[in-house]
Amino acid sequence: MNDQKKTTIDLADKYMFKTYVRFPLTLVRGEGCRVWDEDGKTYLDFVGGIAVCALGHCSPIVTKALDRQSKELVHVSNLYYTKPQTELARLLVENSFADRVFFCNSGAEANEAAIKLARRYANEKFGSQRHQIISMEDSFHGRTMATLSATGQEKVKAGYNPLLEGFTFVPFNDLESLDQALDESVCAVMLEPIQGEGGVIVPDADYLKDVKALCQDRKALLIFDEVQAGMGRTGKLFAYEHSGVTPDIMTLAKALGNGLPIGAMLATEEISHSFGAGSHATTFGGTPLVTAVSEAVVTSLLKDGWIDHCRVLGDYFKKRLEELAKNYDFIKEVRGQGLILGVEMMRPGSPVVKAMMEKGFLINCTQEKVLRFIPPLIVKKEEIDLMLETLENVLDQLKENTK
């Protein structure tokens, strides 16, 4: 470890909260699907900022929009109209089920807004007794107190009691459990069309349709958290499009800004009326700077073929992973859609992540045993092949070491 690297890591460990288990790696530059550390070593990035950098690192599209807008107008607050924010809202509405958009700064804030809107709508329409929100076991919706309370993973909620009241949980893909829990106290059902942090869990074929039908029958709203699965990640602009089911409220973030902090909550016209003047706000939500970049990102996703590219490469990637899995009895399942893919193993995944990093590839592990692949949507077939060749070598070594 050279002095500069030691200084960077030591200073971070000295001055910053230790809320992250960081790899001993200081990244200083990125381009496309590659990043470089301060020693000049190159890494192929199959984490993509955790499904954020859809157009890759330092995308010329992002850089151009950022440079242009930074010279015109950066921030004025939401007391005034701005063109970039308005154009982004129009773009999202015209390409989704929604009629209205609320901009914020992150996925957690978008989910917080969705929770508030659902409760306010139900309060106005049915009364305060209808306030419960059903969420899914193994879900992840954020780290604020409300979104943490809505998250179905005990490990991320430990130590924060008392959590907010009004959240109940049922297993994902279990319609019978949802049916039993969905009574007159429930104002909304909140779920991820694909559970990313939960281990890349894909819904059964008719599950989302059946959930929608139950919600309509019981007069409960349906909230889709597409913070990770949205923005082209599954091979369609929004994950809900695969099922033919439209939610009442949807949340976005991550790839929406390709690295700049932005979140969005979208809803139908009727439901949006419950957020009147002064009912919800944020100082930094949807600044001209961020929305100008986001508009450029969404436009590129729609017009430059990256969503189709994601679908084709995702199918190829998944088939290659399924072929690879046949060679290892400790691989339980390959699952996912588009370029959000998971390989569940019957042993910890961290040694694989570490070995891949040492060989110049960044991958991720969630739920301790699920290798997750969420590269930029611009990833090339040759880059996938290179990563898979190295992964096979690592898994071979793992198999040998456990004989």
C-alpha cells in the first residue's frame, strides 16, 4: 500500500462515521464500465454505483448536460418554476402511467413521499382509521425512520426502536398471505417489482396482476418501489411494464440521475390532489442542475437504444450464468431480469467478491449468499464474457478449496 492510498483510507477512517464496510480500495477515475484506483489498476464494474450509473461512468451525455446547466442556473428553490424540472416531469409522465411527479433527492425520500401521500389520500377519502401499509418480507425501501419501518429486513432495523407504527409484512410472492392481511385498515400495499436488496427476487408470472386485483377490490393503493429496478434496468423503462400492471404510485431514483442525487414520486391525477400546497416539500428536490442531467439521461435511455441493449445483453448474461451454474453444486439458483441478475449460492459470497476484486472485477453480494450483477446498461458482450471467464476461475478455485 503506497503512502497516498494509506493516507486516503486512514483519513477517511479517522474523520468519517464508520457506517460502511468499505473495501480497501480508493477509486479515482471512471469511464464507461471501467474504474481506476489511485495506483492505476483498472476494474470492470458490475456494481455500477449499485444500479445507478446506467449510462456508465463519466458519460459524455451526463458531462455535457452538467457542464451546460452549471453555467446557466444551479439552484433557486421550488418557490419558482424552472425549465429543466418541468421538462423532466413531462418526459416521465408521457412515458409512464402517471399524471404528476414530485421530485426529491433520493430513493428513501421518494418512498417517504409515497408513504405520506398514500396515508393522506386514505385519510381524506376514508378517514384516519385506514392508515396501515402492507410491505413485503425481505423488502428494502430506505433508511429514514418511515422507510426503515416499511422495510422487511430485521437486520437493518435493529437498534432503532420504536419504529413508526402502521406497517405490516407478508411474504413476497404469497398472494394468500396478502389476501388475509388486506383488511379495511390498509391504505396501501408497497412492494418492489423485483426485490434487489432482498436477493434479486423476481415475482411469479401473475403475482403483480393478482396483487393489483386485490388492491382494487379492497380499495387500497398499490405502490411500486422502482428505485433499483426502474429506468431501463429490466429491459423496459419501468419494471411494471413486464406485468402489464400499473401502480397508483411509483418511486424512482438511482439511475434517474446516473450518479447525481435525485428521486421522484409519480402518481395518478386523482391521488396527487391529496398533496396540495404546503403538504410536502423539499429544498433541494429537482434542482435545475440535477433535472437537466436527468432529462438527458432519460432521453438517452429512450432514444439511443440502451433499453433494448439491456434486454438483449441481459438475456445473454443470464443464459451464460445458468450454464455456468451447472458446474457447481453449491450454486442454488440463477434469477433476475435484464441487467439485474443474482446467483444464489449455498455458501457466503464475500470470498467470491473479494477474489474478483483482486482480479480486477467489481461485483456485489447481497443477503450474504447472493452474487448480484447490476452493471451499467451500456456494458458490452465482450465485457460480460471477460467477467464470466474470471468468475469461472474463481468458482473453480473455491470448489477446489472445499474438497
